[in-house]
Amino acid sequence: MHIHSLTISGFKSYRDATTVTFHKGANVVVGRNGSGKSNFFSAVRFVLSDSYNSLQREERNALLHEGSGATQTFSAYVEIVFDNKDGRFPTGKDTLTLRRTIGAKKDDYQLDRKSTSKGEVMSILESAGFSRSNPYYIVPQGRITHLTNLKDAERLDLLKEVAGTKVYEDRRSESLKIMEETDQKRTKIDELLKYIEERLTELEEEKEELKEFQTKDRDRRCLEYAIYQRDLEEVSAALEEIEAERKKDRASAVNQRKDFATRQKQISAIEGEITDVKKEIELLKLDASELSAERQESVKVRTQLECLIRDSQEGRRRTADNRTAWSTELDQIERLIVEKEAELMEVFPELEGVEKQETDVRQRHAQAKTAQEILYAKQGRSSQFRTQAERDRYLQSEISQLRSSVATYQKRIADTRQDIESRKRTLSQVEGRAGRLVEELEGRGENIKRLKTELDQAKAEKEGKSERKKELWKEQLKVGQVEKSANEELRRGEGELRSMMDKQTSSGLRSLERIVNQLQIEGVYGPVYELFQVGDHYRTAVEVTAGNSLFHVVCDTDETVQKILTKMNQDRSGRLTFIPLNRVRTRQHKYPSGDDAVPMIKKLQFDPAVTPAMENIFGRTIICKNMATAAEFTRSHNLDGITLDGDRVDRKGTLTGGYQDPNRSRLQTVRRVQHEKNALDAARLKAKEIDVELGKLNGEINTLQNRQEKLERELAGILGKRDELVLGEKRAEEERENLEVTIKRTELQVRSLERDLLAYETQIDSMERELRVPMKETLSAEEKKELGRLTIEVEKMNGEMKEIINKRSELEGTKNDLDVELRENLRRRREELRGKLEALDDPSTLEAGDIDVPSRQRELDTIVRKIEEQKRRLDEISAAIEKSNADLVKKNGDLERLQGEQTDDSRAMERQQKNVERYMTKKQLLTNKKEECQKSIRDLGVLPEEAFEKYNQAKSSEKLIKQLHKVNESLKKFGHVNKKAFEQYQQFTKQKEQLVQRRQDLDESATSIEELVEVLDQRKDEAIERTFKQVSKYFEEVFEKLVPAGRGRLIMQKRIDERDEDDEDEDMEVDGQEKKSKIDNYIGVAIKVSFNSKVDEGLRIQQLSGGQKSLVALAMVFAIQKCDPAPFYLFDEIDANLDADRRTAVAAMIADRSSSAQFIITTFRPELIAQADEFLGVTFDARKVSSIASIDKAQASTFVEANERAGQEVREEDD
């Protein structure tokens, strides 16, 4: 074990903290006179020795550094770090740190950074081999000189001190003092016994009367004892009962207080839960209200649809019979139409045959009639014309006219045929148009179905969008509620945060965001509290460290700061402290390693861009486990230390701490404000998203609405076009029929014209033939015969024509009747019936006043499902509300119960407090009464045995009191007797017994003390003789090593009464044999040495030179040290008075012993430097500040040589 390092701060000339490391062998300290070498050794003695105990304030101030500058030192400390690898200190660690701190009002010790007492320090030092009885492991300046000047008796006292006889002497003195006190006590006891004997003799003279009085008085005292004892038992029982009740109430009060605190936490938690439940109930009620309104609207729509469907179904039920009737009638009509068409089909061939027959007949009739007329005309020519020429002219004229008529008829026939062709084409077009109308009527259902499908899809899609829109409305309402709540909480939190800062800072922070947004300023990071995150575990420490720096604003450059400050000055909007990052200068800090302290900066999360600001605020602080650790690291690493509870130790030594109210935590409030800001921003972002989605939905719904309206218009157009199509079909049919009639009529005209044309051509042909024959007055026989035949044939054909015309007229009448019946009656009725049945059977052909029952039914089913879903959700919400209400009721009940219990507990605690006061009052009364009873019992004196049994069992208190009254009455006749004589006799007797016993104890104690004194004297003799032998032996060995040619001895001097005064100086040499003389016979220790012979008698120390005396004193010190070895030694200029060869011997001895012990030596001589392992130089600057540092051997030698030259020059100047 050895000193590893030494740290001095503020001690004497060492103002600044100075740390020096030592070698475990020989360490030499060099320095000029006055540089601080002695202060260096004083620092070690300040910690390890008793030289600086019980210092007054002025003495402590004298140890503090007093520099020439303005800096004043208020405290100083010296810290020694021991290497404990050999385990001499029982700490189980490789090192031991011992520190002593002193100030104007303090003087503290620390072991391994923990406060301790001076006694504990001395105890652990003694356990490692530092003996308090042997202070020579530290040899300051002057100690060697002091040893050389010691007298023999003083040298004996030194030997006694080394032997530890002071302990024996202290105990012997203490024992003698006790013996003296014992003798005084025995004398006093003897005087008291003499007085008691005299007093007992006086009391014995009144024996007979006293005996009678004693008998009565014994009865009185027995009765009084019985009464007092009963009262005492009752009072004791009452006190025990009260104490039991008080303990019970106290335990109950402790439990109630614990329960009170627990319930208070529960009340706070339940109040928070109640607030959350109320918010939840409000949201649920809002949902329920919206769902209820939607459900009412859905029920209204459902009712409307049910009414429509019911009315439609009722109408369908009403038309069911019509359907049957119409179907039956349609079947009948169809049959009639079939029959009539069959009849019409039968009439058509017959009518065509009759018409063809009529045509043939008419044509033959016309030909016969023409031939007849030609013959009649030819027959009357002779009477009409006189000559052939006239006849020819006439015929030619007729032929010409007839030819003209033929041309006209041919043209009329051609035009008529063209007109027929044109009408046929028109008929074909009408038939095509009619066909298209029929197709359109037939394809109308598919178009309606397609449009209805598209319309249903559009409605469904629109309904889905509308439902989504309603959901968004509800969500928007909820988000609005959340935004409102978050805004209120934000305002409340910001109000709390503003209350934690001054008004100017609050105003400045409020205006900062406005100014940045208004001027579009970039590079503003914001207040410090917004720029980092920290765990709850470290929040208090971080908040205390930051202080008002939490509200400082971090910016990128001072130009940005200037812009903001200019605007703030213009607006007069508060004051702020800014941290421009370009102006912040940070430096690297050396943080301690280990788990006892962690850098605060490492427990923060922040943007790397603001690292300089964070390091400027938090970089110098470490978080420590406790204040002691914080103080230690603050001193060793020049950092600020803080505990998790916010207790702080800064680098200047200031300690700050106390209770931190968590409800007033700035960071907690900032976190809550930030949370509410985030919640508010999230709500606003959500509201914006909802608005965007609502806008998009409104556009899509409008698009779907337009599409729906377009489809409805198309559907309405198709539905309204049916009558137009039917009417168009009817008109086309009528036009077709009219065209057919017209064509047929025109064809008849053509045939009539062709007959007339044929007649004209026949006349032309006959006239031309007539022109070729001469004119005759009469017809030829053939012609007459032909005329007769023609006449008969014409008449016959007239009759036939009449019959054919009648038959044709009849057939045409039948045909017209059938055609009218079919067209105007049956077919029209059939179309009407078909239209009605089509309207009933085809859901796509809706007419005004009718509805699409399947579509409406689907809508109704959707509405019913929606209502069921709404009902289910309402039931769920109602159940949730009921559950929440039940939970709220339960929580309110719990809250009321807890509050009631709190009130009851408060009242109970008040009652308990009153009970305690009442208990204390009652206890005090009972205690007083008990003391009175006990005093009364004590006043009764020594009681006879019968007093404890005679009256304790049988009689009651009333009987005892009556009996006591009788005894007191009987005692009145003994009024002249000293009523206290018996008591006095008993007391004196008891005191006599006690004094006799005390005298015996004192005698035994005196005997024990005398024996102890004898044992102490014997042990002291043995210790002195043993120590003298060891020191004498080691002195001879050491002196022989230091002076190889000489010899040194220690001689114990003893008082011998038989010798004369001249012989008292004769020496008694101690050769190691045991002496039996007493310690009081020792009068001193003499020293005889010879420097040049081992056989000479030698000289006494008084006869030696100064250097020889110093060498002898050093040999004495080394001998004492070898007798009681220490782990290290400190020598302050012990070689100052030695010659060079003696210094070399001393240096060699120290070098030899440095292998087993550590030496720290100051010197001005080169001999020790040659043997040293480590060299330290002490300097002293103009500010009167000392410093010490490690140097090499050459530097140390140079320093010593320079010092010797300076000393030589001074001596030469003195000479």
C-alpha cells in the first residue's frame, strides 16, 4: 500500500487544484525556499495526522489560500488516493480516496466520496498500519533538531510514547481517580451509618408505645395500601384500556391516512375517467341524434314507399279482374278477328272473281255495245249522208276525234299508271314507316329496361355517395367537436404555460409566429422547449438545468434575429432572448465514465441542426445519482451536476435544491400543449380532408344527379311517346288502307279507261274499214245478223252485268262490313286491350300515375335494411350510452362513495384527533391519579407481608374505607406520638442496609481498582522494556549502517537509592536480559556513540557536533520506524545538517528501505536524488501560487546544483 496521488486545492499557497502522482518507492521533492515544499507536507499532515485537529475559525481561515489577486478562496481540500492492491485497507477496493475539506465554517472528511468522521478516518488508518502512538512516519522540518536537543528524561518520554504507555497511564490515572472518589464515598457512608445508628437508638426508646402505634398504623397502612392498590389497579386497567384504544386508533388513523391518500389518487383518476366518459357520452348522443334523425327520415321514406307500393298493389288488385276480363275479351276479339279475317279471306277471292268477271263482262259488253253502235251508225249513214264523200269526211273527222281521244286516253292511262306506281311507292314507304313504328313499339320495352337499369345504377351510386356524404358530415361534426375540445385544452395549456413565464416573454412568443409568417422569415427554429424530447425519468433534471432558457428562441444567424427584433420593436410586442447558431461557440467536455453520472445532452433527442444551442444549454451538465456524486464530479471534471430530483451542484460550489412541484412542470405543460397542438392540427387536417372529400362527393353527386335527370328525361320521353307511336301506327295503317283503296280505285279507272280506249280503237278500226267500202243504204245480211246477235248479246250481257254488279255490290258490302268490323271495332279494341294488358304486364311501360313496383320494392328493401342497420346501431349506441351511463353512474357512485369516505375519514380523523386529545387529557388525569396512588403507596413505606394479602380478597372498597375510618379514629389517641417514627425507623433501617451493602460494593471496587493499577503498571513496564529492547537493537543496526566504522548504543537510566549522587550517572547497559525494576525507577534514556571505533566507550550526544547529532537523531528515527513500520514515510529536509558522506549513507539506507515502503522526501542535496525513483519540482509564481509537477532526474539535479551555487554565493557574500 502506498500513496498513489495527491490533489491540493485552495490550501495555503496551492490555490489551483494541483494533482501529483507518486512512485511506490523513493520520491524526491525539490524547490526553492518559500516555494511551498513545507506547505506540500503540511497538506499531507492536514489529512493524516492529528496536527490540525479542533481548529478554530481563524485557524481554518489561515489554511485557506490568500492570493494577491481579486480571487478569494472560501474552501480548500486535500485529497490523497492510496493504492490498496495489497488490501491493507479493509475496503475490498484497489484504491482508497481520502479527502479533507475545510472552509470558514466547515471541516469535513470523505472516504471514497462518502462523508465520514475523523474517528472513522483514524480507525481505518490504524487498521492499515498508521500508529497514532508513533508519529515518526512523518518527519517535518525541525523534528530532527528537536530530537537532537532532547534530554534523557524527554527521550524516555518519547520511548514511552512509542511503546504506547500513554494508554496505560490514562487508564491508571482514571482508575486512581475512581479509587479516590470511592474513598470519599466510603467516608461519607461511614458518617451516614453513624447518624442512622444514633437515630435508631432514639427511636428504640419509644418501643412499647411505638409497637402499639405500629400495630394500628400497620393496619392503617395495610388498609390504605389495599385501597390505593385497588385504585391503582383500576387506574392502571383504565390506562391500559386507554392505551390499547389509543394504539388501535393510531393504527386506524395511519391506515385511514393511507386510505385517504390512496382514495385521493383514486378520486383524481375517477374524475379524469368521468370526464372521458362524459365526452364519450356526448359523442354517442351526438351519433344517436344523427342516427335518430336519419332513421326518422328513413322511416318517412319507407312509409312513402309502402304507401306507393300499397296503392299500386291495391290498384293492381283492382285491375286484376279487368285483366281477366280484358284477357277474356281479347281472346274473344282474337277469335272474332280470326273468324272475320277468315270470312274476309273467303270474300276476297270471290270478290276478285266477280270483279274479274265483271271486267270481262264489261269489256265484252263494251265491245258488243260498240259493235252494235257501229252497226247502228253504219245503218243510218244512208239517211245521214247523201254521198260517200260526206260519209268519208265525217268518218275521217270522227276517226280524227277518236284518235285524239285515244291519245288522250292513252295519256290518261299512262298518267294513271304512273300515279298508281307513285302511290304504290308511297304505300311501300307507309308500310315501312308502319313497320318501323311497330318495331319501335316492340323495342321500346328493351330501351326502357336499359334506361331503368342505368337509372337504378345511377340512383344506387348516388345513394351510396349520399350515404358517404352523411357519414362525412357526422365525421365532420365529430372532428369539429374534437377540434373544439382540443382548442379549449390548448388555450388552457397555453394559459398555464404563460403563467410560468414573465409577461414580456409570453407576449414575445405569441408575436414570434405571427412575425415569422408575416415576413416569411426562414431560419427560425423556435423556442428551446419545442426543439427537444426527453424521457419522464429525466424531465425534472432537464427542466431545472434549462431554467428560463427553455423560452429562448433558436435562429440560424444574427441577421435573422435582427429582422425579428426590428419588427418586435416596431410592434412593441414583448421581449425575447435569441440564440443565433452562428454566434454559439461550444467546446468539448470530458465527461466521467461509469454509471454514476451520465451527460444530460445524451438523454435528449433533437434535430442535429440545433446541436450548438443544445450543447450550450445542456452540454456542461451531468446527471448524477445523488448530491455527493454530483459534488465529486463537479470538482473533478469542472461540470455542473444535478440529481434526478433537480438538486444541483454547479462548478462554483453552489448547491441548489428543494421540492419540485410536478403540477408546475414547464416541460410537462409544454408537452401537453404540444400534444393538444398536434391533436388540433390533426383535427384541422382531418376536417380539411373531409371538406375536400365532401367537395369531391358533391361534384360526383351533381354529376350523378345530372345523369339521373337525363335518364329520367329519356325515360319520360320514351314513356310519353307510346301514344304518339300508337297514333302514328294507326295513322300509317289508315294511310296504307287509303292508299290501297285509292290504288284499287285508280286501277279500276285504268281498266275503265282501257275499255273506253279499246272501244275507241274498235270504232276507229270499224270506221277505217267502213271507209274502205262504199257507202250502202242498208246493212248487209251478215251485218244485220251480226247486229241481231249483238243486240241479243248486249241485252244478255246487260242482264248478266246487272247480276254481276249486284253480286259484286253484295260482296263489297260484305267485305266492307268485315273490314269496318275488323278495323274500326275488333282490331281497335284488340289494340286497346293489348295496350292495357301491356301496361299491366310490362313494368317498363310506365304510364302517368303508375310506379315501378319492383324498383320501388328494391328501394323499400334497401330502406328497411338501412332502418334495421340504423336501429341496430342505435341499439348499440343506446347500449353503449346505457353502459357509459351505468359506468358514469357507477363512477359517480364510486366518486361520491370515495368523497363520502373522504369526508367520513376527515371527520373520523378529526374525531380521532379529538379522541387523542381526550385520551391524552384522560390519560393525563389517570396518570396523575396513578402517580398519586403510587406516591401514596410509596409514602406508606415498607409494608408488612400481610398488607399484600390481608385485605385484597374479601372486602369491598366501601368496607375497607369504613374499616380505615375506624382505625384512624383509634389512632387519634396516639396524637402525642411521633407518627413518623416508625416510618423513620423503617427508612433508617432500610438506608442502613443499603449503605452497608453500598460500603461492601465500594470495598470490592477499591480492591479491583488496586489490582487493575498493579496490572497496568506491570504491562506498562513490560511495554517500555520491550520497546526499549527493540529500539536499542535497531538503533545499533541503523547506526552501524550509517557509520560502518562506529558504534552506537541506547542506555536505560535507573534510579538506585544505594548509590551516591556521583554514581547516579553510572549507566546501566541493557543487553537484552529482562529487568524486574519498576517503571518509576527509570529516569531517562541516554545515547553513547563512537564514530571511529567499535570498542571505545563512546561519547554522549551532548558531546557531538551538529551534523553528528543530526545523524544520531536520524538513526533514532529509523530505529523507531523499524520498531513500528508504516507503509510510507514523509521526510522534510532531514539531510539539511549532514555531511556529504553521511547524506550518502542516509540516501543508501532510504533506497534500501524503499523496496518495502514508500518515501517522500524534500531535499536540497544531490545524494538523495541519486537514489530516488521519482522527482517532483515545486515552483512559486508572482501571484504567490505554488504548483508542483513531475520532473526528470536531470532537471532535479540541475535544480539542486543551481541551489547549491546560489547558497555558496550567499555564504561568500556573507564572508
